[in-house]
Amino acid sequence: MNTLENQLASYIVDVRDVDERFSDLNGLCDLSKRLVQTKKHSNYPLEFHLVKLALLLPVATASVERAFLAMKFIKNDFGCLVPFVEKDVFDSIPNDAIIKTFQDMKPRRVQL
């Protein structure tokens, strides 16, 4: 943590006060590109990792949200996941047999 604090202090002075090439940036993407162009990413590796993490976080969050959405379609029930994973086995079972088994599980208002 001390290393990060020391490196961050010198990074702020160097980039904000000394190096004019960093004065016209519009966001983290521009900062990341400029760090690589000026080769300062090797001088400040911890800061560069933080910038990369900040850029990747929205993508990672979206990926997790898509995974949870896919699980929602499976209805959080392992029994629904088995037919999805074992498609070859369940393709060989006729639909009528599946409907009859489902109908026999408990009384239903409507016959399928």
C-alpha cells in the first residue's frame, strides 16, 4: 500500500503538473492510450493497472448480468437445467411422454 501511495504521489505530480502531453485528455480511455504512447505505463505500473481495471469493470459487470439473465430463463431449478445440458438424451424422448409425466405430477385445471 505504501508503494502505491508513493507511486501515486509522484504520478500525480508528473502527469498533472510536469507533462503537458496529458493536459487534453477526455477520459480513462485517453489516459490509458497516452500512458502507453509516452511509455509512462512502465514507470507507473500500479496506476496503469488501476486504469485498466476501471476500463474493464463495466464489461465484466455486463458479462455477469448476462449470465444471471440466462440463469433466470432456466428458472433457478436444477431440474430445468438437466434437459438443457443433456439435449441429446431428451431429444430421444417423445413430447407426449413428457406431457403425460408432467400432467400426472399433480392435478391441473387444464389438460395439456
